[in-house]
Amino acid sequence: MQKKRVVLTFPPSLVGQPITYHLVKDYDLMLNILRATVTPNEQGRLVLELTGLRKQLEDGIAYLKALGVEVQPLAQDIRWHEDKCTHCTACIPACPTQAMALDRTVMEVSFHKERCIACELCISVCPFRALEVLI
Amino acid sequence: MAKTIQEINEKIKNGKAVVVTAEEIIDIVEKKGAKKAAAEVDVVTTGTFGPMCSSGAYFNIGHTKPRIKIGGGTCTLNDVPCYTGLAAVDIFIGATAMPDNDPRNTVFPGAFKYGGGHVIEELVAGKSVRLKARAYGTNCYPRRELDTLISLKDMNEAVLFNPRNCYQNYNVAVNLSDKVIYTYMGRLQPRLGNANYCSAGQLSPLLNDPYYKTIGIGTRIFLGGGEGYVVWNGTQHNPCVKRGDNGVPRMGAGTLAVMGDLKQMSPAWLKGASFTGYGCTLTVGIGVPIPLLNEEIAQYAAVRDEDIYAQIVDYSKGYPELIPGSLGEVNYAQLKTGFITVEGKKIPTGGISSYSRARTIARLLKERILAKKFLLSEPVAPLPSVDAGITLRPLNERPVKQK
């Protein structure tokens, strides 16, 4: 069994279709929805954790791509600009997964991509705009 | 034995001064006692780096040919409006000013991406900004419009002038309501979702000199990476609040008005900041040296996070409605563990002021003094202290009836 975290971007034409259903039914994948949004122009964004056999994961992702869903690995989605960060720690209580972490001996912030689920809760709390969503 | 500032300055010039930071003095006083610490150490350096809205800068931009009288007209820097009610080519920009076309909170919460604080940061970084001005024209100042790029080196004077900085202690902000709120203390999640605080605690200048025994008008300070001065007490300076046995105020109390030559300063220590749903501001780095003139002053400077208490205030109702009272108090050591307990609930904490940057400022100021590049100054007048009988007044509104 393998795990993969992905960011899916659905064009407006696909928002009405039960695509995640097919991932479960046809590819036997376990899904954990980490975040889902539909923007005002009806573009859908879904952050998923997929668990399944390697072959089925690959086939499932190929199925999404064939439909026109954009598939990105999750970790690349949020970027921490260390040069803009002042280590104020405003992001620390905002982050649900400790991807934004604080070394309390020196009160310095660091970013751990592998824990980030791209929930974006940190983005608007940073007064220095040191966190950026890469779309 | 008591020392004088003059004696300390002689030691600095001779390379014999002993200078430590406000963190380092804690252990020294604990191990040796305040008396010995005061005899051995000459200066304690403090630091703070946080958003300070009552900040701004004034400029003399030089006269144009033909002359223009911006005074009484309008002027913007990168579209951010400046105050022009001064002489012909003197303008002032405030940290919280923003372009007329900024959407503000029309789509809530607004982003407030760019304002006066960001203009100041860009100027200090050596960048050119666009100055646009309109004037009404007079016989002696005939010109009516100006549209030019300008940088700090083009200006005659560029002076940072902050009417209220360096708050001595501050509130811990929480939200008791059922909705998320956006404040100058950051985003506060509903039902006590998080608690935000804003002070450098044991490193903060006025918490190390709680009765303003050494910090006064004329005190030379580290300001925005350059040198500046305390020029007055800050606005809302309120020394007569509740204090602990150690003299430390248990809530926001004293404040400083500071100024200094913007041309010497650095964008690392003056940074524009944007608070979602609230507005934009300037984050200012300040470091104040405290001369250890005697045992009492050494004892004050040895204050630690666990001995500094702050009030927990509800920003959903208590703060906006100006209802006095707090939900309890916590100390900065508790806040820095990452969790505090409020009304029986354990909630995560976040900072608004950077402790790690405050520590760097205290270290930089120490290094400057040791390198003989920074001498202490004698205050020319004290700041109002606990005996001043100050009470902070809310506005007594006298509404004007419309006919």
C-alpha cells in the first residue's frame, strides 16, 4: 500500500461529475479529503490523500489526467519565503499539522513540507506575506 | 557603588565597559546578586520588534523649479496619501495610510497589501517611489502639478517620527464569540481557538526599566537599524496602572515617542506589515540601552518572562465595546510554551512581536557599544512615572445636533 497527497484542480466542466466516486469504486483507493473549495468562477480544488496499491494509484491518477483534472503533488503547493519571515510566530497556532514549527529555545520558525496539507490557513495570518500558495 | 552615565561612557571609549543583553543579565543577577551585578556590569541592552501603528516619517523633498506649494494641496507616495498641512515641500506619511483605491474591507476580510509602512520600507531599502502632488498655485509658488520618482538620497531630510512605540506590556487577545474575527492582534478563532500576544517580554525595553529611572527624553536608542532618540512619552502613556511587586505593569502602560534619521536606517528593521481584515502598519525594531547605575536598576533589568504578567482580553466584545476587565492573567513564560489555559480550556498561543528579532537587536546594540560606536546619552527630562497621577481618558463625546 502506498500513500500520495495530491492537489486536484477541476475545470468548471467537471465540477458536476462524481469523480472521487470512481477513484474509490474503479481503482479501489482510500480517500481522505484534506480540503475542498469551489471558487466563484466554479473551478474546483480538492486536496486528497490517496492510499492504495501502487498500480492502482498510478491508474487512478492517469484516469484523472485523462479527464482534464490537473494533478499536482501537494508538498509543492505552499512556499515559505524565509527572507520575508520575521519569526513573529503568528502562523504557529494557525497551522493544524505543525508544518509551521517553532523551535522554542530560540523562538525561530521553520517550515516542514512533508507535514503540510496545504489548508492555506497560514496564508492570511502572515503580516509579511512570507507564505505563498503556488497554483 | 553608584555609577554615572558619564563614567560608563568613559569606560565605553576606553574599551573597558561590560555590556550584556537583557537575557544575559538574568543569570548574572541570579548567581551574583544585584549589588555585585551592578558593580560589574555597565550596560544592559534590550530589544523589541513588533508592529507599531503610530509610526510615520516626514520628508523635505526639495524645491521644484518653478516652485510648488504642496502645503494645503494633495500628495501621494506610490499612491499612498501623505499629510500636506505643513510648509511648501514638507510632507508626512503615516504607517497606516493606504491608497484611496484600496478596497479595504469591502470584500471581508481585506488583504491591505500596501500602505504607508510599505512605502517607508521601500524608501529605506534605497528604492525610488512615485511622488504625485497637486497644488492650487500662488504668486510665489505658481506650479500646480508634480509627478516624479524620488528616493531618500534625493531628499533634504527624511526623519522617522513615531508618536507611540515600544508599549510597556500588552494584552493577550482571544475571541469568545462563535465567529472568526480579524484584528490587529491577528486572526482569532471562535470559542477561544487561539490566544495572540505581542511583547518581547524579558527583552522588552520598558519592562526592564519599569519606573523609567534611566529611559527618558533624550535617551539615545537603536531605531530601525540606525540611531534615534526618545523625544517624549508616547501617546496613551499610562504609568499608573496595576503593577506587580517587582514594579512591572500587568497591562499596557508606558510608551515612547521616538525619532531618528531615516537615511541611516535599514529595511531589515523597518518592515511594512499587513493584517488581514484590519489594515497595514509598520513593524519597527527598537533597542534601548539601560545603564546599570545602581543595584536597584540591576534588579529591574533582571526581570524574567515568568515575572511579567499580561491580561487576557476578549476582542469579540470586551475590546471593541470598550468594556473594562479581563478573563485572567498569564505570564510570558506560559505564553511561550505554546499553550495557555483560559476558562478551563487549553488553547494555542501565537506571537505578533518577534522574540528572535528582539534578541538580535539586543545583541547588535551590545556589539555597537563594545565597538565604541554607540555612547549612552543623559536624559534631559524624565518620563511621567507612577507619581504623575495620569488617568487615561476615553473620549467624552459631545454630539452635535444636526439642524
